[in-house]
Amino acid sequence: MTRGLLRLGLALAVALGGLAAVAQPAAAAPAFQLPFPCDQVWEGQTRTNHSPQNSVDFNRANDEGDPVLASAAGRVSRVANEGSTSYGRWIEIDHGGGWTSRYAHLSSQDVSVGTQVARGRQIGKVGNTGGSTGAHLHYEQRLNGADVRITFNGSQILYFGSRSYTSRNCGGGGNPYTPEQVCGSGYGVVDEQALGTVGRTYLLYNNSNGNNCVVTLKSVSVGTASAVSAFLEVQGEARGTDSGNFTHYAGPVRKAAPGKCVKWGGSVGSTAYTSGFEHCGS
């Protein structure tokens, strides 16, 4: 009896394979946040003739070149350039469970395919590339390849029309800073290391001058002074360190390292990371 029922169940599963697939519960959506730095206010516009219809365009005054952040943690799955058509320069992030997000019309792309990004990590800058008539960010959320209605901080945005939104993309533990903001213009993240759940240390590089930069961001006791450090050592030279009781981050520690290997790392409280000599020239 049991074997017969099992065979019957398997036959039904095969016969109704498509229906069974449809009946599977969708993966829970990531905790998406606005793709902009903490507390920034942006105007979001949705419209019935948008392609795809569930996407949103974001604008604010003089926004060209403004940072674009990952709206949720994930792996960069696409970095593309459509030239003067369609998305222009764009990025896709895979968040797992079938969920992805897209960021289009960028002026710069600061990550590469395969990069693991935390929510709040800068991935590019607002631009006017592709089929765009003015600087803005075109943003989408997708589930299993299909565009879906967008949510931020657990709430669906307005469809259809315009509304102002305040970013709560404040980094892990509410840290409002990104490593690019701390190190300054021209720097992009080339490596990063989580410090358990208490923070993250980053190595950045500036292609224009060959300088490296290290910063450690806290994700606990943010806004309260506590022990944080960041260090950078160019092979053959003395180590530079910034350590103390800081409210948000340690660093930036910058050193010129064109064509040279570096050792880098940092700590939050008793949790620390030290790399070997690596990234020789980048």
C-alpha cells in the first residue's frame, strides 16, 4: 500500500510538474533599502509607460555623479555597457532566492562581476548613459527574472506617480558611512573582510595616483566611541595605523603603492583581521 501510494504520488508530481513548481512558496524578499546614502532624500517616479513597468526613476538636484549603493547584500552578477541605448552602463546584483536588483544609466561602475557586496556598499555613480535624456538612476527589483513592484524598508513604493523617499540605507548596524566616502574621491574598493558581526575592514585603490587606502567601519556601538583600528603596510616600508576610540570608523590610512604589494587590516574591539602581502599594484 505504501509503495503504491508513493508511486502514485510520484506520477502525479511528474504529470503536474509545472503546477507544482508554481505552487512552491516564493523566497522572502531581501530587506531592500534605497540605493543611496543614509538620510538622503530622492524623488522617485513610477509610470505606466515605463519599461519595465514596475521600475522607478530617481532624481534630486545636481545628482549626476552621486553615489549609488547596493540596496541589499549579494553578489554582483552583471556589469554591462549598452552604449548609447537602453540601460547604458548598468549593474545587476544577485541577492539569492531568485531575487536581483538592477541599477542603470550609471556614469561609473565601481564593482566587477563576482564581487560580494554588503548592503550600503557603493557600486557606482548616477549618470546619464544609454537611452536617457537627463541624469537619474533607473532601478528595478526582480524575482526569477521578472520585474516586481518595489519595496524599501518593508513598504511598497507609490504606483503610479511621484513621491519623495528618505534613504535608510545606513550600512550594517546603522553606520551612515561608506568606505568610498571615508577614503575620498577616486577610490574604489578592491577587497574587504568582515570582522564577525561587529564591523568590516576595506582596502581601496585610486587608479589615478596609485594610492591605497584602508578603512574599518563599525556595525556595533555606532555613534558611541569604542575601540577601532585600521592599518596599511606597503612591502618594505613602515606600517601606517589609525587606532583609538571612534564613533563610526578608523582611517583613512593612505599610502602610495604603485606596483607594490600591501598588507592591510583592522579591528573592532577584540575582533581583528590581518592580510598577507597581496594586491601587488592594485
